[in-house]
Amino acid sequence: MPSSTDRIWETARGFMASRVILSGVEIGVFEALGNGPCSSQDVAATLKTDPRATDRLLNALVVQGLLLKQGGLFRNSEAAEQCLVPGRPGYAADGLMHTAHLWHTWTNLTEAVRNGKTPAREEATSANRADAFIAAMHHNAMSRAPLIVGALDLTGVNRLLDIGGGSADYAMAFCRAKNGLTATVFDLPDICPITQGYIDRAGLADRVNTYGGNYLQDAFPGGYDLALLSAVIHSNSPDETRLLFSKAFRALNPGGRIVVADWFMDDERVNPPGGAMFALNMLVGTESGDTYTESETAQWLSGAGFDAIRRTDLAGGATSLMIGSKPR
């Protein structure tokens, strides 16, 4: 049985396996092998990379189970072929590029803990990061959106405001769940064209529209029955979160509801465990984001004017909902 020291070392070296996969995605290894088995020399020639270094990376990807090797030739595993080759139905590597960007922000964790904030960084909405970020959020939303919709009674909900809605996957899930429901995705002007692409590909442009603006600076459109903030508040400070709740309150019709989907921590801030780790992700990746407790969130919702505040936990444990109603 491994000793405690061995387990600590194994955990500490876990970044190596992650880096192998991310480098394979960044360099384009899986796409290069998308047409069948190749030698490492052929892969290096295709990718214009160093032959010896490429061979060693490919061998490590064999160890990771993402490549197979026989007779000196490499080919994609079934999982890699399905998920990491552009054009395949399950392609998800564009979202993994967001994880590659997170690699760089997490290298600043020590400095962030010492100083209370991350060093100056490239904005996540810059041209070379926005597509990857939205793709990653889209991948997450594909499984979570149906769970959120299924947890809610949509009686009386005809208009949805999806604040910071990214790929519109949540908004579209609501539209699919109820005939006649329409949705507005409020997001940054630079993000809205990316959002529109997802909407158009889904064939829902007649029911989902975008509205460009900064959710901290610009007014929300009004007249909605449901306001959704999914994976939004963790990017913002407590004061900013209170502001978002107040603006959502004003955007809702009397009797309308707010749904906040996020990590909600216990008062000790150690459960759920994923939320404790995600708080560090916000430390290194945002100016003032954090994961917040259930009691904090409920207090802020009440302060914005909402009542009948309750929590609903979804299957899988990653996302919970805090729901409040605007008095009639």
C-alpha cells in the first residue's frame, strides 16, 4: 500500500498528466492522426514540430490512453477519435483550450495567495480566448441545462432573461422544454456574435435573441417571468452580486422568479469540495470572484427584494439552485 508520502508526491505530480493532454490538444496531435496511423516523424512533419520531442509526447499520450501504438505507428484511441478530432460529432477539444488557458492563470496561485489577487493578465474576452471560453461553457451546459430546466415549474413562464448566457445553451433548453417560451441572452457585445452562432446552428433564432451589454454597467431589458444567472455570480464580488440581484429584480414582472445556479458552500467553506477548489480558480482568474455560501446568497437575494427563497440541489452535485420570487 502506498505510504502517505507516496500519495502526496503522486498528487503533487498530477499536473504532468494534465499538461501532456493539453499540449497534445494545443499542438494538434489528434487532428494530425485523424486520417489514420502515422509514425511520430510523419506527425512532426505535419505539425512542424521537433521529431524527437514529438515522439516522446506521443508515447506519453499512449500511456494516458489517448493514443494507441503498434509497429511504431500511432493512432487515436476511440475516445480521442470521438472527442478530440475536429469535425467528429463528440468534438470537445475547443473547450479544452479554455483549460489550457487556466493552466497559465493557475501558475500564479502562490503569488495570488501572498498578495490577495492575481497578477495582471490577458482579459478572458480577448479574441484568442473568447471562443475557447464559450466553447467550454457550452460543453458544461449541455449536461446541466436539462437538469436545471427539469427542476423548475415553468407554469406562467413565457419570457426568460439569461444573464451572462454565453452559448445560450440554457436559454435554448428552456425553449425546447416549453412551447411558446422565448428567451433573451444578455452578454457582452463581443460575445453576442459567438452566442448567435450557437443559436443559429440550433435552429432557434426565432425564439432566442441576444442583447449586448455589460451586466454590471448597463440596464437589463424588462418584462420577464424568469431571470437566470448560471455560473455568473462566482465571477463577481459580493457588492457586484448584490447589484446583479437588484437589476434582475427590476427586470422581472411581479411574481417572476430568479434562478441562480452555482456552487453554494456550507458555512465552513469546505463543502462541496469542488466549490472549495473553484474558489481558488476565481482567485487566480478574476479580480474579485469567489464561491459563496448558501446563507450569503439567500441574504443578498432577500436584500434585493426577493422572497420565498429556497435551495434545490441537482443530480451530480456540481450545481445547485437558489430560487427567489418577486412579490406580486
